Amino acid sequence: MASDTGPFERMEAFFTARGYETHRHDTYAIGITLNGAQSFHYRGALRTSLPGNGTMVLHPDEPHDGQAGAEDGFHYRMIYVEPSAIQDVLRGRPLPFIDGGISADPRLRAATSALLPDTGDRIERLEYEDGIFDLAQALATAGAAASPEHRRRFIDYTACERARQWLDACPATNVSLEELELAAGKDRWALSRDFRRLYGTSPHRYLVMRRLARVRQSLRCGHSLAAAAIDAGFTDQSHMTRHFKKTFGISPGRWLATLQAAGRAQSYNTSAAIGR
């Protein structure tokens, strides 16, 4: 079952075989395995998460898949946190990177667990904001240190935030890098470089993800796949479906069917996630 609003989504699921095809998204995917063996290909190697052996931290825009590492399957909880929420705390420092995708850091485990209660439990706004602060600090502590070159390089956080907010405001618009440059007040190539370091993905990928978020909201409201695609700014349904599957590892039809099945088993609880 999944719930999401704004910059924070959480999910609890059980799989007995292959869960997701190779995909990537522009959020952190941070989670814990509750039972079984959870395997995934990540940065050229097969990783396996076991109950109690650490915290999975998949960096934004890194391709990965997901499947059972044993016959009994696996049960896990995951949170998906937008880099912008982490940047609200880090204020311009490069996004932390966890080498290998699994960390044994106890502070990171505690911060993650605090944001992963039972999926149906409500998380209050102040609890969420405190939790994101702790999570960002734990990521920064557990993450790989920036190289000397990166530490010397200035990152224009203010310009990138202007660009990000501009993209948030018009996800269905056909945006050019020149327009984004004018909105941010910064050279387009420097902006593109800094944007990647602060938010883990390119401005175009970020825009596509905002469109996909709009698609998912439209589908929840009962709109057709074709209508949701056009409303979000995609050329047509097939254009949207290609991006959806590449991003989430499943088709929009399968995603909607899974959501509806979960809703029949347990009422969808929008209060389980916090928006801004």
C-alpha cells in the first residue's frame, strides 16, 4: 500500500518474485526490509538487504530494479523523499550519497524508522518536519564526503531554487533551457550543473517527474490515462506511459490497479503522508 502528498511518499509491500523492472526516479528511495531477502541491481552490482542489516538508500536518478532474493519473498517499507526537502535542511550542500546503496549507520536507521510507522498511521506535520531534519542530517553524516574539487566549487543554491520553483509552477509547459536561465538569473550550463548536484537530476528530468506526479493525481481522481497524459503536458498517452514505466518500473495501468486493490483492502489514507 502507498500514500503520497507533496515531497514525501511511503509504501509498504510484499513481493514473492520480481517486483520492479529497471527504473529510476528523482527522489531518494530510503527503506528497511522487514522480512525475507530483498535484492536489487544498483551501480553495477547485485545488492541484498536483509532484516536488521542496514538501511537502503537509493540516490536520485540511479537506475535500479527489485526482486526477491529467496523463495519466500520479501516484505519492506520505503519512503520516497524529494531532494528539495533535504535541501531545505542542507541549504546548498551537495546531496549525500550512500556508497553501495545500503548503510549500517545506526543514526540513519533511527531517522528512517521514525518516518516509517505502520502505513495507516498518521504522521503530523511537525513530526514530519522534525523527521526530515533528522533524516537529512543523518544522510549527510553517513554519506560519502564530497571530493576536494567539489568542496571548492561554489553552488548557487538561490538560483537553483528559483529554477525549481518555476518548474513546479508550470509542469505542463514546454520549457526551454533559455527560459529557465531567465527565470533563475543564471547561465544555463552552470545552472544545469548546479541543479544536478543539489537535486540529483537534470532540470528536464525534474520537469518530467512533476508531470508524472500530476498524472498520478489525475488517475486517483478517476481521469482516463489519455486525459491525464494530455493534462500533465505529455504529447499523448503512449508518451506518458513510456516515461511512467521508465520512472516507476511498472505501467500506469498496473500502478492504478495495484492502488485500487489496496484501496479495497484498506481505505486509502491521505493523512498518512505530509505535504507542504
